[in-house]
Amino acid sequence: MDLFNELERVKLKFIAVCETLVDRQQLSEENFKEIRILLDSLDDHDEEYINRRLNDLTGGRLDLMFWE
């Protein structure tokens, strides 16, 4: 599987987790929308910004350190 397809697969899994959090009312629809925008623009930001933003948007529920 090429890198692009693998990244898309990870994004879809991540979105599924976020949808579950929205269903459980642990993540707002607005923050979920911001997360989707962030995922679509990963190439525009550095790792630190992405981690910080995801942490902010999820209240620490999704502290993704998948680059380490």
C-alpha cells in the first residue's frame, strides 16, 4: 500500500473515533468539523501545531503522538 493510501486509511479511522466521541457527546460537532479541516491540511502544519490543535479540540482525549 502506498503512503498516500495508508494516510487516508489512518484519517478515516481517526474520523470514525471522532464520530464515536460526538455520538457520546464527548466532542462537539464544531470541534469535529475543525478536526476534519485540520486532517485535510496536514501538509500545511508542523507536527507540534497538529498535536497541540488536536489536544485543544478534543480536550486532551486524542493526544496523538503518532509521529514518534
